[in-house]
Amino acid sequence: MAVTVSGMFGSGHTYFADSPVVIDISGLYWGASVTSPFTVVRVKVIYNGNVVGEFYADTGGQTSISFDISSALRAIWSDYNYSSELTAAQGGTSASLRSYRSYSLEVYTEYLDSNDGEFTQTSCGTFTGGQCAIGWLTEVERSNIGNKANADASHWEHTNNRNGDASTKPSSSPERVGNTSITSYVDVSNSGTTSAFYLPNVVPASDSTSPHAPIVLRDNIPYVDFLFVNRRGAIETCSARIKEGMNIDVESRQYARVERPSFKPSRSLMAFASGGRRSWSMSSGYQTREWAEWWTLEFLMAKQWWMRYPTDDANGTFVPVIVEAEKKSMNIYDRVKQQMPHVDFTVTLALEG
């Protein structure tokens, strides 16, 4: 019986590299010695000719076994740098969800023959057709997928008209942005789905017939623009309000410096200043419950952020920042209180000077 690889593997399906990706190996054969005390399966994940992950387990003589290979798929994307997109994001276009990367599997069996005591290793073949995209799905999203065998990136095809399949923004109500904020539109074509960033006075010709008015609600005052990486590997946009002002952390230390010996002992003092990091108290502004939940679970839980700086410059540069929630426990809404929720946070410039 030939060895087969199934589960979350195979041509035509692209899986998120940071989600659990489980492959099923069946049809294993241990020779006539099925009672061997040592029956191991090894799986190598190959990308661009290199081994990016290796998994092994003792089957206990069983003919099938499963592996979660997501750690190897994450290694496939470990070289990706999001900051290379930021220049294009300032009025240009940029792919939102990266094209998938292909990988293959090599499967081996190793067992100790209980009859003659000889150790045997056998190659079960190379299996091609593996595809993985950068990003991941939450437990809630995976639980809502009807066909778990096809819980891949194509499950989200054409599901969000706001920013392509890679967007996580709610589409039930408008997004509030500033009068100079950049926004993103979807561009769906036969070659795949990408999202493009546009300035406020630019509407792409290909999207001229799309109803963007209910998607973006533009305020008459400037907001602070952010870019961040959402859970599906896309760079999303959002705009926030500065609550109070800017703080600068400055620390000076004094050092004693001994001068060249002379007739009278002398020394001088020196001071070195450090810090210079700027920080702001910001807020999402009043939002619907759905949007407040998105600000908390997506924006605050992201791993990388960039903020347009200077904050009041519509042509400023996106620089790396650190975003921290103002409170450890975020109160999204309270049915007793009849008010719209807001999400408050602190932004610290991830640069000094």
C-alpha cells in the first residue's frame, strides 16, 4: 500500500502559516515485523531546496499518524520584512496578502526489525503541492468554518469588500478617518486579491463604481494615521485622535572627568542626556461595539505598528512605534450605560533622538 499525505496539504489549497496546519500520513508499512518496538516516522519540510523543519514520532506500529507542521511554515516566512512596503503605502499601491509560497514534504520510516534486530530506514517519497500564506486564523474563525478539511486561505475569498480578503475590518458600519488620512480599497482580479493604499483625494478608476461612501466616513479634522500588521499578514490602516499632548522622556547623568595632573588638583563634570522618546495618549474615538472590539483585538494585539510622523503632516513618514493599551482590561461595552465605547492607548516612538 502506498503512503499518502492528506489533511491540510495538497494543490489548490493555501493555508495560513501561523495557524495549526495538520497533515495526515497514512499507508505506512513496517514489514512483516509489526511488533517492532521502534517504529518512527520522519517528515522533512523542504522550501527552496532547504530543510526548514523536521518532525518525527514513534507510531507504536500504527499505519497512520498526524503532524502539525506550522512551526516549519512559519520558518518559510521568517525572512519577510513588512517595512519594505511603507514607501508604497504612502499614496502608492502595495500587495496586501502575500502570494503563497510552495513547499514539499519528504517522508521516511525507521524501524527496528524484531526478528533480526536490524535497523531499517525507508524513504516513502517526496510529496509536492504544499502552499502556505503568511497570516493566521483565530479560534473563533476556525470553529465557524464548515469544512475543516478546507480551512485554508481560500475560505476568505471575496468575503470583505473593504480591503480584500486579507482585511479584518468590520464591513457592517463605516470606518471613521481624518480629512488627510490614507485609506485602502480592494482590487479583485483573476490573478489574486490585493489591497491598495490611496490618499484622500484619490479614487482608483477601477473602483469608481464601487459604493465606498458607506465604507469610509471622513471627518473634517486631521487624525493620526497608523499602519499595522493584522493576523492575516496584511498591512491595515486606521486613524486615531490625540487625547492630550506629547511627552518626551529625557534623562541626564553626570560623570566626573579627571583632568591632566597640574600643580593644583582639579577635575570637571560632564553630563550626557539620553532618551528622547516621544509618547502620545490617543483614542480610537467613539465607536460602535463591533469597531471597538476590532480596535482591541486587532490593533492593540498586533505585533508591528507604524505611525505617520510628524503627526500633523499629511506627507509625513511612517515610523515604527509601540502601542500599549491604557488599561489591562478593556471594557468594550456595558449594557447598563447608554454610551458608545472608545479604546484608549499609548503610542511610543520606537526611535530615540
